[in-house]
Amino acid sequence: MLATITVDDEKCNDPLSCRKCLLICPTHVLGLGTDVGPQKFRETDPSHFILRGVRFDKCTGCMDCVEACPQNAIQVSF
Amino acid sequence: MCVWCDQYAGGYERWYFNPANYARRLYKIRKEAAEALGAEANPQEAGGMAIIGREFLEARERNDYEAMERMKREAEQMAWGTHFGQVITLDEALKVTDIIYPISLLTCACRRSIAGLPDEENFTCMGMGPGMYKWERWPDTYRGGVHFLTPDEAKEVLTKLNKRGLVHSIYTFGTPYLAGLCNCDYPDCAGIRTVVDFGVRGLWRGHYVAKVDPELCNGCAACVARCQFRALSFAPTRNKAYIDQLQCFGCGLCATECDQEAITLVERASLPSLANVW
């Protein structure tokens, strides 16, 4: 069974600094990326960073990410 | 709960805690030809292995996936009726010693035939139940003799073998009757070898899955050497042990080794993706 992982971008406001879910996931399912492509000659502003579920084959449904998120931004369902 | 618990737990938490699955006449007056599969299977024959042979390997070499799958399924069907195993944790094995009688320590057939271990170093197999009384009739099966143990002695042996790094598993001799309490490792144990190398489920995953607490793990990597199922690796990037929970068989050898108590066993049933992965 593959997990459906939803992240509320309004609640997840600074994943680049926070990273709590990435550090807690035992099987490294989640990924940090941006909602804009790479931009020449400048760093992407932190506000454009987003968090998504990526490696669903490894998601066991332990819900550690859901509990770890201080903003309750993550939902995991099957 | 696995399918064996569904069928044979009889109200107990697990099928291997149900005393009824240890109560059987595990001996025959005369060795007959192989009988029907299932509970009345000839227990002597039921101890045989080598269900994956050269034919399978040749199919694999020529990438004949259909033939491979067919042979795997055939081997599994035969094993599940007569002789297959399931991984249990040390704690579960200790509990089992309180409900079985007699308990015996004998030499391991796998290790004798594959590793050529001399009998004195090969007492790693534990037999359960009245089948052990017939050992004098078949001295070759029980080479080195059989030593009967008290429950406390059995617990001591199990704890010692766990320290050594052997996986505890219970094996049927005519499903659902349990008579083998094995202490296995890769590659000599046929059960582990065929499931890890070929995906043939002669050995089922246990009811637990191991999990590393990244806050407690100090990166010593002592656990990595313990995994017999290739589920544990070390991630230098994080300086932490990494457990592939899909692969993990829940034996707990990593957990019993960790000085920091950073590894715990969680119930397989609590993880939706793994609840039906056996």
C-alpha cells in the first residue's frame, strides 16, 4: 500500500530552517525542494522552499513526521 | 497478526504462544512414505529441505521469470504445509520455553552439512516436544546426541546464542505443530538463505520491525554486523544506522546489541505499509 502524503504549504512556512520531519523519518521518505527552478546568480529565497513526500515505497505509515511537525502541516493516509 | 495467527492462535496473542500447537505425537512407530501435507505429514520427512534446486538456478540464469515464480510458489506451498519457520524475538523465544516440554539442545543439521561444523561446536538447535524422545532411533538425524533442558537452562542457551548473534525462529513439523526452535544465521541456515537470496518464504518475517531512534544513536555501527537479513546499513552522512524496514524481519538482534538502547522493536501491525508484509 502506498502512502498519500499531503503537506499544507501555508502551515509549513520555513522548511529550510526547520527540517524536523526530514530528521525524524526512519526511512527517508520526505524531500526538501523549491517551488521555483534554480535561479542564476542568486540563492532561492527561503520562502520558496517546500516539503513533499517523495520515496513512497519506503513509507511505513509510522506517522513520526506528522507528530514531529511543530505546525501540524503533514498528513499521511493510506 | 499473520495468517498463521489468524488460523492457529486460538485466542492467544500469537500462534506460537498457543500450547495446542506444541501438543502432537511427533513420532512414528515405523517410517512410512511421505503422507499427506498438513498436520498428519510425516514429521521425519517434514524436516527435509532443499526445495529450491538447480532447476531454479538455471531458470534464473536464462531470466525465465515465469518458471522462477512458478517454482517459488510450488516450494512455498509445500513448505507451508510441512516445514516452514517464522522469526521471533528473544523475548518471545524466552516465553516459548515456559510452555513447551520437553526442551532439548541438539546439533544443527544445516551447519553440519554446509559449514562442516564438528558436533562439539554445533549445539545451536533446540527441539521441542515429544518428537525429541525418538532421537535414539535416528542417530544420524541427531548426531552428537540430545541434551534435555529445564526452562531456565533453555533461557540461558537462548540468551547466549542471541549474544553470539543468531536469529531465533520457530519451525513447524507438520503445520501447525511447532517442534523447532532454531538459532539461525546467513548463509548456513537454509531458511534465511532461501528467503534472502531467492525470496522464497520458507522463513516468515516476525511480528516486529526494528526502528532506530536518531537522537539516541551515536553512530558506533555495532548493530550493523548483527543483521542477517541485509536490512541494516550504516549511513555515514548522518552517522546513524539505517534500517530498511521493508526488508527487516524483526529478529531484534540489532536491538539487543545497541549500547545506547537506540533500537526498538515496534509491532508490525502498527505500520500500515508493513502490516501485511511477511
